[in-house]
Amino acid sequence: MHAFAESLGLRPEWLEPGAKLRVSGERTELIFQVDRREVLVDGVRVFMGEGALPTERGESLRISTLDRDRLLVPLLTPGANEARSPVQIVALDPGHGGRDRGTRNEKLGLVEKDFALDLAQRLRPLLQSLGFQVVMTREDDTYIALPERAQRAATSGADLFVSLHFNAAASPDVNGIETYVLTPQFQRSTGSDEKRADDAVAAPGNRFDAWSSFLGYTVHRTLLDRMQRPDRGLKRARFVVLRELPCPGVLVEGGYLSNPEEARLVATDEFRDRLAVALAEAIDAYNQTLLRLRAVREDEASSLSAGTDDES
């Protein structure tokens, strides 16, 4: 952990010796706990593939190379390992549709597929007003197979994929916002306690792990800030729509229809308007980072060219 912290200009210190470690700088704070896969990144719950473990001498903690390179470094220094062009086309994927109703609250008569489509229809004009082209995997109450959703994003030339959903849990007390990105190859998904054979299988979407992590964190943090709902975490899963993606992607669970109070909120136009505005803000923030990084690369290339001309 000391080498990781030093590479990012951060300093580690024990909050609870041998149990809880803070790695922080002027603007960043990460809090790790022994044997926990969850790390707090500036107060936001982020789930790693592996738990933080003590070093041999117990003077610090260590994390897996994959968690370092595919998750934490991209969150803290986006673009450090891979450049990416700014976003032009955003693919919105309203979950479910047609015979696939998704989750539902029978007592209140609420169905996920309807809210997912409604949210996408609210979000589309907001993104268009920011200069993005927007494609939708479905425009109406139509069933679209999961693999076809990623294929439609690929056919459209999408630079970004956002799948929109609403959640459910066995307990009606569970509520809040969850955000998912694709699980990296060789790691466990957040919902898996043990290694599985298919963890070793690479998916096309794994080419974009670093940028999907940064996208997921940007979306999740913005939704928490704007919606003021409980933080269910930035998590990993091998959802079909994420596995086959041709670009960075994220799946958003905007609230629990199984929670009566939150379901009533989701059913209001005001809540879905706010959710759409927050998503648009997050997507724009992600793209602004790409634009800044491109400007830096262009400045560096220009300076290098000018230096070469001076030498000649």
C-alpha cells in the first residue's frame, strides 16, 4: 500500500492499527479495512474484487494488482494507463420491455420496464442539449434480447453505454442507489463469495475496464450527491449487456421498487426528472475529463513539435 500511495502522491496512516488504513492527500481519501472488499473513496462505497490484506510484517495493507490497475488508479488518475477520445454517441438502454416486465411492486402497480423507458426518454433530450448524439436500444414497450442491446450499441458506433434499471430485494427495508460495471477478468463479481471457473473468461467489454470504472464512479458519486439516497455502492457484475459492449459502460439501479417508500418516490415525475438531470450531469462530467485529457495531449504534442523545430 505504501508504494501505491506514494505513486499517487498520497500518504497512508492507520486509523485502527492493523485493522483500518487511510490513504489520503490534499483532495483524496481512501479508507481500507482488513479482509473487506469495500473501500471508501472520498466517502463513496466502492467494491474491489479482493479484500485488502495485511502485509507479511503487518505494517500496512496490500491490494490486488487488478484492483489497483483496473479500479483505483483509473478512479484517481483517469487516463493514466489509456487514452480515450471524447464521447460523441451515447447509447441509452432502458432495461427490460415487452414480455420482460422486470421487477415490480404489485401492491402499488409499478413495473420496472415502464420507469426505465420513461427515464431514458427524459434523459435523451438533456444529453442532446449538451451536444451528444443519443441512440436507444428500445423506443417503446418492446422486448429486446440482452445480447442484441450491446449489438445495437456497436452498430450505432456508441462511445458510451448506459443501462437504466430499478431494483428489488427480498427485504422491503433495502433502498438506495447501486451502480454496476463489468467485473474484470480473473476477479469475483461483488455478489460472489468464491472464485468461479468463468471468472477467468475475458469478455469483449473487459477491454474498457479502466474507463468503465471511472465512468461508474463518476455516475455513482453524482447520483448520490444529487439524489440524496442511500449509497448501495459501485459494484461489479458480469451482466450480459455489459459483457459484450464495444465501449465503456455502466448499469444504473435508480431505486428499489420493493421498498414502499422509495417505490412511491420513483413513481413521481419529480424524482425521475432529478434522476435524469443527475445522469446527464455525470455523463457530461465524464466527457469533460476526456476533453481535458485530449487538450493536455495536444499541448504536449505541440510542445514536443516546437522543441524539435527549435533543435533543427
